[in-house]
Amino acid sequence: MKTVKLSLSILIVILGVNSIHAQSSWGLKGGLNYNSNGEFFSEASEVYKNPKSNAGYHVGLFKKIDLLGFFLRPELVYTSTTSSYNGDDLSMSKIDLPLNLGSGLIGPTYIFAGPSLQYVLSSEFAGVDTASSLKDITVGANIGLGISLNKINIDLRYERGLTEKEMRFLTQKVYKEARIDTRQDQLILSLLLELK
């Protein structure tokens, strides 16, 4: 619980920061996630067979602070994902707190990277509620590219978990212990709308 309070306090401070001579804006974001809890790139090559199997979505808020040719963009995002394991689905809803540092590239394009905190709100695997074993904050990292079209941005990022978070339980189908790493690798496509 202390970690949650600390993380939310840090986010509030970052969202409230307006450095001297810094230009800032805030806005809304949303989009699609493709995620994996195993072999990301081999699973991604099979997406055409069942495109909904590892799909998800996200919605949230962001603040962008421009300073000295760089930008700092903290985000508060609700994410819902589904991943397949041997024919069963792992469904998860969570709060993500990415903090990205970025810079413009050529023309309207930009690059960004940073850490991302994750707090699981609910989780279910094969009809079993697994959220109680996942109530810790985990850390990940992401890197991405984007294009800025005035007040609309489109970005694509790859996020990978850095904290190992396993879910262990007895499976109902084979009566043996199952272990699943719940910190997902994700490919995230977002549409961001700057409101101010």
C-alpha cells in the first residue's frame, strides 16, 4: 500500500510541475494493445490466425511538458488485456503509469522512452480469479516512435516488463501447478489528443 501511495504522490507532483519557461499541455489518449506473456515475436507472427486472442485496449490522460528541445510525458492509463495460454485466456485490467522522455526527430516525428509502473486491478485465468496474487506494483520500460499532427499524435511503443511477476496456482484441467509471468510484453498503438 505504501508503494501505491508513493507512486500516486510522484504522479501528482509530476502532473503538477510547470517548470519556469516550460510549455505544457494535457490531453486524452486511447488505443489498442497487442500483448504476450511468452514468446512475443513468435506469437506476433501468428496474429493473423486469431487476431483477438492477444488483443486489448487502453484509455487515459497525459500531460506533456516541453523544455529545452525535449518533452516529459507522464500518463495515467487504464488497460484491459487478454492473453492465451494453452487454450485458456488470462484477462487482466490494470492501471499503468508510464513516464516518458522524448525528443523530436525529423519533421513531425518523435521518439520517446521511459519506465512504466503497473498495478493490477483484476485478473482471471481459466475462470479462476487470480487478482489477489497480483496486487503489487511492477516496473516495465517502453520505447516508441510517434508522429505529431498539430493537436493529434499517433504513437507506437514496445513495452517490456522488468519485474518478474508470476502467478502460481493449481490448474483445474491437469491438476498440476501452473506458472505464468504476468508482466506482459506489449505493442501499443495510441491516438493522443492534446486539449490544452
